[in-house]
Amino acid sequence: MVDRTVAVLAGGLSHERDVSLRSGRRLSAALKSESFGIEEWDTDGGLLERLRTHRPDAVVVALHGGEGENGSVQTVLEMLDVPFVGTGSQGCRRAWDKPTAKALLQNAGFVTPEWVVLPHSTFRELGAQAVLDAMVERLGLPLILKPDQGGSALGTQVVREAAELPAAMVGCFAYGDTVLAERFVDGVEVAVTVIEGEDGPEALPAVEIVPESGVYDYTARYTAGLTDFFTPARLDDAAAKAVAELAVAAHRVLGLRDISRTDAVVTPDGTVHFLEVNPSPGLTETSTVPMAIEAAGKSLGAVFAELIARAITR
């Protein structure tokens, strides 16, 4: 693989551009010790032409949000028959849409917090206050609001009092036209990385997430020192096994490939609640995937080198 050229796609134009650039830089640095020729490519209008004229042996998609996670960039790579690390276009679309992912995991027998999904037009046409009242009647309080698509917890807010709902809805709609309102579940929040090996997908040690503010929002995710992480998570054996099984199941049910990260909450009674899954998880200094890889006794570069080699040959 010494003579192989690998393009790391990062950046892009989504709200998560800065996070993606950080992930791309860290991954590129890790791969340079793995004997690849590494090129960092920002993702813009020149991508297709660059893929045609400077075709790499493989691409690693380190894009977060927007075109990089909703299957669009993956579709382009598939059309041009460029090998890439990461989930294909169809799997990305299933994971990108949070209500779809929740419904599929629920249908597969897993627990996920009760939810409703409503577009902005419903509040405008039926009356915002009436719809909000019905939402609270259905889900109760507290609840969590998040855009139905997107990542990095952008627009996500926990609402504990009904009076907080209107402002929280405005903040959520700033990042999308449809809101996912979900019953808030209190417990141990974990992120579980899944890596595909020769024997199929395998869950790495779960990372427990304890934000100082109590909410793992964008600031808590990407500001060093605002969140404590415990790897492996402080779970009993039964709960640790259950979150691993959930993460592997999410990877399989949604048709993901190579790598994914499943977010879940374990309640005091040991019930594991599926929240969402990310097919292009962050690799920054505060991201949970590198923590899980290290806890498993592996290195970021070695893990992705194996995924690249597999992508080239499949």
C-alpha cells in the first residue's frame, strides 16, 4: 500500500464544517504514519473534476453534516466508482434521518424514547401554541428538541418547562425545517463505536459522557474540559453487553459500513434507549471514536489503514 494515494474529504459547506476540518486533519496526521500518500481535500464545486483528473486509490469521508452524511457525496463516489471508506449512500440516508433510524431500530425490537416529528408548516398552519400543548400532553416534560436531520447536537435543546418551548422551537428550526421532539430519558449517556473487521462489525468499549452543563450540546462536545469521559463506561456487565449489542444491531439494521457510532442512554433500571447513529462520526480531540479505539488497544491510523485496504480491494 506504500504507493497508494488516499484523499481525506473534509470541510464542505455544512454547519459542521469546522468540526469536519478538525477530524480531517487528525485523521490525515494519523494515516501519514501508515505509509499512504495522504491528500487532504476540501469538498467544494471542484470535487467531481478533481476526482476525474486526480483519481485517488481510495477516499475517506471525514465530512460531517449536510452533503457528507445525507448520502450525496457517497452517491457521487459511487457513480464514479471511486473506492471509499464509510457507509454507502442508501445507509447514509437511513441514518441521516433520525425518525427513520428510530423507527427501524424500534421495529427490530429495541427501545427508543417516544417521539413525534412535525414540520415548521404545521405550527404555522394549525397554530403554534395548540400544537405545542398537544406535544406536551403526548410526551410530557422534560423533552428534548432536535432537528430531524443533522449532527453535532446543533439546534438540540432540553426543555423542562412549557414556557421554554417557543424559544427552543425557534432555535431548533434555525437548523432545519422539521423538528423531532423526543421524551427526555435521564440516565448514563454513552457512545458506542462499531468497526468492521474480517469477522464483521464489532463494538468497541462504550464511552460514558458526562457534560458539566448536564446537556451534551455542541459546546460541550467540542470544547476541551467541559465534558468528562469515561472509557470504558461505568456500566455493569449486563448493560455493557446490551449497549454493544444495540450498536452492532444499529450498524446492521441501517445497512452501515466500515465504521459507525451509536448514541444511547442507559436508565437506572438497566434499560438501553437508542437515540441515534452517526455513519461519519467525529475524529477530533474531544470525539469519542478515538477514545474508544485507544481503549480497545488500537491506534486511529492502524484502524483506518485496515478500512482503506478493504475499501480498495472490495
